[in-house]
Amino acid sequence: MSNVLLLVPDLLLIVVGFLLCRHTLLNRPVWDAVERLTYHLLFPVLLFSSIAKSPLHPAQTAGLAAVGVGTVLCGVALAYAVRQWPGVDARLHASGAQTSFRFNSYIALALAERLGGAESLALMALLIALCVPICNIAAVWPLARHGGHHYGRELARNPLILGTLAGLSFNLAGLHLPEAVGTTLHRLGLAAIPLGLMSVGAGLKLGGLQAAPALAAAFLSIRHLALPLIALGLSTWIGLPPAQHAVALAFAALPTASSAYVLATRMGGHGPFVAGLVTMSTLLGMVSVPLWLAIGARM
């Protein structure tokens, strides 16, 4: 499939969610419940199932792991540095910083399978396993500090971190699920991607960006310009094989996580601002992912 068309199925699911929420009885309260179900159950199950059964091959994927983790850590550092700008609102920064380095794992897994089949899916699952804990720890920190929440308790209750760590532990221990249990978890996980993407569409909003347009531009520039450039540089420097190079670049160019809105509102952040960032990042991602993949293929 052409790089330009890779995200068309995901975009169509987002459009379906947008239309259903605004023009049918399946309105916002319905999608709030779907979003919570996906965030607290379906997506953690998807992470666990994907990571638990994916061959990690540390020797062959060490370079890819270094690129993914290095890119995310650079994103965290850049997002935190924005806080030092004069006049930056502390609550808006605490709420929106996460959108600079978090990534939409629903789109990541769907994209990886179309990009290179089972091999790319396993590689993307590895990056998700390594980077979801880092991203969530970095996302919770400013919100917990600003809102007076207990940092350790928030981390211990984060379903994405728990699902990822459980999958890694299961995999590294060499355990295997009974067939019936594995099939059940697999089917639950499959539901996360379409429901998650439609939830993104149902929550599309741009108005919240008016609270701090310059801050929003900084966060989106980190997410869609700085991170792909960093990943491209690291991949070229390390000399990743073509399949890993494509996965690393696609990973770096992804839209931000739709669950950023859930985390911000649950921890007392500025929900409308984060909803606007998620919306704009999702729209930019439809262009940035195929664009960066095309750039990477020429290098």
C-alpha cells in the first residue's frame, strides 16, 4: 500500500466516530463510556497480548530500541524545557506537555501491520513496550506536581503502564497463555483499535487551542517535526536495517495519544486545551506519517 494511503483506514474510522457523535443518538456521553472502556480495559489488554507473544530478540533489535527510547527522551526534555519560556501558564503546560512525546498506539499498531506485516507489528510492539512506561511516567509527573496528586500512586494505577509491564514480565519469564485465554485476550485487544480510533473522532475539538496558541504550536512542532528529525538522525547514525528504519520513523511521526485528554481531565488539567492538541495532532499525523516515511525511504 502506498505510504499516502497507509492511514486512510484509520482516518475513515476517526471520521465515522466524529459523525456518529454529532449526528446520531450515539452522542458524547456514549463515547465518554467507550473511551473509558478502551483506556482502562481494552487497550491494556491489547498491549499485554501484543507484548507477551512478540519475540523480543534483544540482540537484533537493540539499535531500534535505542532509537525509540532516545527519541522519546529527547521529546520529554524538549517538552519540559518549554516550561521555562516566559509567560507560560503552569496548568496549560502541565496538561499539554504530554502531547509532545506520547504517541497514539492504536494508530501505531494498525500502521505497523500495513507497513510490513507481522515483522513490523512485532517491532512496533517492542517500541510500545519500552516507551509507554517512559511516556506515562513523564506525562504524570507535571500533572501530579501541579495538581497536588501523589505521583507514585498515579503511576501504580495507570492501566497502560500496568498492561505493558505485565506483558514484558510474562514474555521475559517465557510463559504461555492457554489457547482459550489467549484467544479471548486477542479478541478483546482487537476491539481496542477501531473503538479507540472512533473515540478520537468523537472527541475532535479545536477551540481549546485558543487558550495558548503559541504553547500549542511548540508542543505540536516537537511532536511532528523535532521527533521525526531526531529519529531519522539516530536511525541513520546507528545504521538500522530498512524495516527497522521505517518502523522507527513511523513511530516518531505518530499523532499524540488520544488518552492524553483522559489523563489530563482525570488529574485536574485543562481538558479543552489537550482535546485541541489531540485533534490537531491527529490531523497533522495524517500528513506527517506518510511524508516522513517518504523522506526516510529516500535516505
